[in-house]
Amino acid sequence: MLTVDQRLELYYWMALTRTFDEQMVALWKQGRGVGGTFSQRGHEAISVGAAYALAPEDVVAPMHRDLGAYLLRGMTPRRIFGNLLARANGVSGGRDANLHGMGDLDLRLIGFISHLGHAMPVSLGVAMSFVYRNEPRVAMAFTGDGTTSAGIFHETLNMAAVWNAPLVMIVENNQYAYSTPLDQQMKVHDIARRADGYGIPGVIVDGNDVEAVYAVARDAVARARVGGGPTLIEAKTMRMLGHAIHDGFEYVPRELLAEWEQKDPVVRYEAKLGELGVADAEELAEIRQRCEVEVVDAIEFAEASALPDPATVADGVYAS
């Protein structure tokens, strides 16, 4: 059972993610952004709920729609906006002006690799390092529904199962792999069924219910930590905006978006907190205002920050 403080923490991280996302999209529409950007809208409960289940010593590999996991693990809005605006104080030092490349091993964050699925074998290697060192730690990796049709997904899960690795795999099923709907890329309705082929648990969860995501992730993490092996979690949700800022999303039926809009994860959690007596509308508004202040500060800080020195362009490049 979550405490009042834990529920308010979950709401804060979701509200911060949503506020960041809205300000980020607005910035790009104003022409103040650099490169492309990816909206998190609809994914907040997955990234926050799953990452909240991890211990500080665990390692996580988020994707481009898992901003909540980055924030929850300690990556500040200032650093992330610095990255988005290609500033020298951004996570990648101005080299990758989006949500890619935001790794920080001090925060136990594996940087997102643009090709979905390629963080999976890396996460498996991390998980097995914990086994070799006899450390009760867990690796968690996120990927999308489209990745589950790729070989790297199956190879990683098969090895994780055979090696009994402490790996928790979160599949964010947002119905579309870029513009390809789920029924055009696989015959099975539930991606979690694919776990059966590897002899590991496959769990389906409502990806718009942050407490439900947290509960299944918590159980999977606890199981992995004591030697129970990997778990595949399918979190069902909907990507509420296009693949990236340039994508008008015309290929998605408007009635489908309207249906999922009624399941908005942030709005749903606000209603639940009110029903449970955890917080009233004024208290929730105060949290949202706190998030607004943090994000506006981050934008102003990033825009006032220096661009990288061109003389450092080759720093960190080990092959060409």
C-alpha cells in the first residue's frame, strides 16, 4: 500500500513530466528549439511508475518517451533543457540536441540509443554483471511495441531467460510503431504472450494507471533481486501526439485519440487522489505550479547558457 507521501511523489513526477513536455512542445512550435523533439504525452504513468519501483543502486535504460524516469533518477530539468538546446552544460555537451544520448552512469542511467531495442542487450549485460559480482541489483530497460518484432528483442529475452538475469523489460505498447499500427506488425493481441516462448512471466498492465504500473514493476524488481529472473511487462497506452514534432499524426483515427484522451494518466491520477482524500484541487494546483516554476527556470537557464566550444567537437570520439 502506498503512503500519502508516496502518492504525492508519484503525482509530482508525473506533473513535472507533463509540464516539461508541454513547455518543450511549445518551445519548438515557437521556433526556439534545436533539431527534433519527442512528446511524452500519454506515457507519464509508465516512465514514472516503473522507475519509482527501482532502488538507487539499480540501473535503468529509458527511451525517448521516458522523461519521467530521467527526472526521477536525478537528471534535472536544467540539464535536460541544456541538452535539448545543444548547450555546453547539457547532458551530451551540446552534441545531441534531443532526448537521445542522455546517459549518466553516476545516476545509473544508460543513455538512449536511437534504434529502439539496442539498449536491451546492454541492459542484459549490466544485469549479468550484477550476477557475476553477487550484487542484489536489478537492470530495467524500456522499449516499444515495434521492437518486439525485431530479432534483438527475442535474442535478448532468450538469453536473459536462460541466464536467469535480473532484468525487468518494459514494453510500452502505444499502438503505433511510428506510423505502423499494431495489427499490421504482429498477429498476437497481447505482446506479453511472447514471454511464454522464453519461460518467463509476461504481465499486462494499464499503462495509464501509475499505481498499477508501479505495482507490477515493484513485484518484478523484487523477484529479479532475489534470483527469480527476468519479467516482461507490457504497458498498454497510446501515443497522444506524433512520433516527433514534425509528425502531424494524420494516420491515426481521431476517434481513437478521443477514446484515449478520456484515459489521460495525469488527469486520472488527479481524480483518484481527490477521491482518496490524499489531496484537494488546491493542493494539486500548488504542485503543478511548483512544476511550472521549475520548468520555466530550466528553459531560461538553458537559453542563457553557452554553446559548446567548437574546439571540443572531437572530444569523446574514439573512432571515425
